[in-house]
Amino acid sequence: MTQRRWLPALLLGLTVTLLAGCSTTRVVEGQVQSFSTLAAMPAPATYRIERLPSQQAPSFDPIATLAEQALARAGLQRDDAAPRLLVQLGVQADAVPRYDPFRPYGPYGPGPWGMGGWYGRGWGVHGVWRFGEPTPLHRRAVSIVMRDASTQAVVYETSAVHEDVWVSDPAVYGVLFDAALNGFPKPPQGPRQVRVPLAPPAP
């Protein structure tokens, strides 16, 4: 009888805790690398996204929209007719095993591994997760390459990678695009860590 009395209270407490956690803003840490030859914001600050063959499907539209929103926050304006910059996007979704100090090569043996897929530029290879192993980390990555529309020269290259046991798609891609464009057009060169808040979904 005692167990029956405290069990509903425990379940209620867990529900309240989960609801409270869902209402808070989560911070996403992105490992960012940026390289730029731009001395200042391009004038005009216009761009056109050039989709790769793998990005022609309608399923890529939400990702492109998130990228456009991030580009707008960075000060760029979409102009398909007269772009100053040509933008190529890359997106990847896969999983990687968590590091285990008792397994020198991780849970799957030596070498790189992962599972999932990507649109356009991507990283990683496919693998298999075995039951009983630690839950793998979700890896989400984006890349942006900008070329001068008149010369075709690459003037900006950046990428952002996030790994966690929790992930939200496709919202996390918008956060990673923001992280990748942090400091545009003159970001710190080379790798760095950027923290960007991920707002909770609307109720």
C-alpha cells in the first residue's frame, strides 16, 4: 500500500521537472572554424544560394530557410538576380560513439565511424551501433562557402559542428548557421568554440 501512495507522487514530480526543463532556453556549443579574405562587409551585401544536386529535393527547403535567416542576421540580403556573393551550404547528420577510456579504440574498433547522412558538403562515414554500448552522440554539422560572383574566388569559408546526446532537428541547424557566421565578415581565424542559445519551441 505504501508503494502505491508514493508512486503517483513520484510520477507527478517527474512530469513537472520535465515540463520545467522544456521551458528553459538551451545553449548549443558549436565547434567553429572560419577563414575569410574579406576586409569588410561586401557592397552590396547581397547573395544567392547555389544548391548542389543533392539539395534540390523539397526536403532541403527548411534547411535553406534557416540558412537564409542566419545570413540575414549576419547582414546579408538575398538577391538572386544580382548577387555579390554565391553561397553554397553543407549539412550533415550522423552519430558517433562516446569516448570510453577502457576501450582504446572506442566501442567499434579503430578508425572513424558514424551513421546518418548529409546534404552537400559533409564529413563522416557510416557505421553500426551495437546494443549494450553507450548511447552514441548525435553529431550535427553545417558549412558555408561564399564565392565572389564576379571572380568565382572563394572569399569566406566556415563550418560549425555540435555533438550531444540530445538534438533538435531542424532547429539546431539554424543555431549552427548562426555560430558558423559569428564574426562575419572578419571572424577570428581558425578553430574556436561559439555558444548560441536555442530557444524552446512555441507551446
